[in-house]
Amino acid sequence: MLCRRYRPQPDLAPWLAHCWEWSFNKNDILPEIFPGTGAEILFNLGDNFSITSISQYGLPQNFLVNQGAVILLSPRYSRLIFSTCKQGHILSLRLRSAAWFEIFNIPLDLLCDQVLHLDELGVFPTKAEIILKQGAPILSHWIRQELTNRSRRNINFLQPIEKLYRGIPYSEFRQLLDINTRTLQRRLRCYLGVDARYFQRTARFQRTLHRLSSGTLLFDAMLEEGYYDQSHFIKDCQFFTQRSPTNLLTQEQIIINYYNHEIDTFVSFF
């Protein structure tokens, strides 16, 4: 399995976290995508592959992703497992938490926990065959076009939501926006797909995974991210991954985890 990561140019960094490129075959184990806070636009540049979406109740649903397809993934309560019988090649744009609604103006609460084709949503990205010829950097041109055409908003949610993801208190977050509670709750569901409390819970678990994958001891990582005790973290770990921390933090799981930046090779900016 080969993994590359492209970093966005400074003008795109407020909207894009990075771009992944994965090449794999049927014998490779691909990372699961756990419930998250942003959205992922995925381009299938290789053979057909399947995604199994497993709900929080353990109910699986299978989706076939054909060669050349471009799909949107925004899991909030489900986790996603990839598999293929042939040669896989995936390119994906990892959008920051508030970016999808800010750019495309489609409420995320209508899209979460589904595997959706972008053309069905009225979004028409760069074709897969063009990406194969010109590489990942061509996607920066498409995103810049979409940003130019996006609807302008009176209130900037982008930076406050990013700060909420990084761990600022909700009271401070509200002060940054200075709008009434009902309007804020409604707007947050459009941007995030969930309410602020669930978003904060998910973000805290993700930040803890980042720390653990970089070598921070479990006890230290839990305390730094505000977990009361080990049982508090175990409860979240089982909720988001259906695994215990012991099972999740095996060497194999750490190596293939999306939150471990050691698995990828930085290639270039795009």
C-alpha cells in the first residue's frame, strides 16, 4: 500500500485539511474512517471498490463505488470500511469542519452517514481521467472556482468552528459569533450535521487519537484533552470505533489509522 499526502496552498488552507492519495490491492488493509467532524470528497481513480457503512447499532450497509466515481463521505455516527478485489487508487480531499456548507451551500445534516455521488448533489468536480493525467494539484483549480462562485455570508462561521474543533469552550465560541441561541443551533446543523455538543465530543476523541498516534502516553493524552478518567475515554472509544482502546491501539491499527501522519509521505502542495 502506498500513501501520499498533499498540503493545500495557504489560500486554500482555511477550507482544506489535506489531500490523500492511496494505492492498494486486495491484500492490503485500508484504514477505517471513524465518525468525524468534516467531509471527504473521494475520487475513485482505480478499479471498483466497496464501502461498508456500519451504523452505531452495528447494522452494515454496502455501497459499490465504480471507477471514475466521485463521492461525498461525511460519517457522524457510522464508521466506513473499504475493500477491493482488484487494484485500488483513491484520491480524496479532506475538508475542514465548516467547509462543505460554506463552499457548496448544501446543508450537511441532510447528507451525513451516506455515500453520495457529487453529480447527484449538483456538484460537478474535475473528471477522474483529467486527475490521472495532471495529478492532484489540478483539484486546487476546481476548489478555487467553487470558492469564487460560493454564496457570501454575513457571519463567518469558518474560523469559530475551527477553534471549537481545537477545543475552545462553547461559551467562548458563542461570543465569537454573537447570534441568538436558536439561530446558532440551526446554522450549526447546516455546517456540521450535528449539534455543538456532539461535535465537541467527536473532536475531542479525534484530538486524542492524534496525540496517541504521535506517541503520547494514553493517560497523558486523556488528561490533556479533558477526559475525567480512563473509563470516560473507554466509553468514547467504544462508541466511535466499536473497539476497546487496547484493541484500537495495536501496532497494526496505529500504522493504518487515518490520524497517524507517519503512514503517509508528504509529496507537495496543491
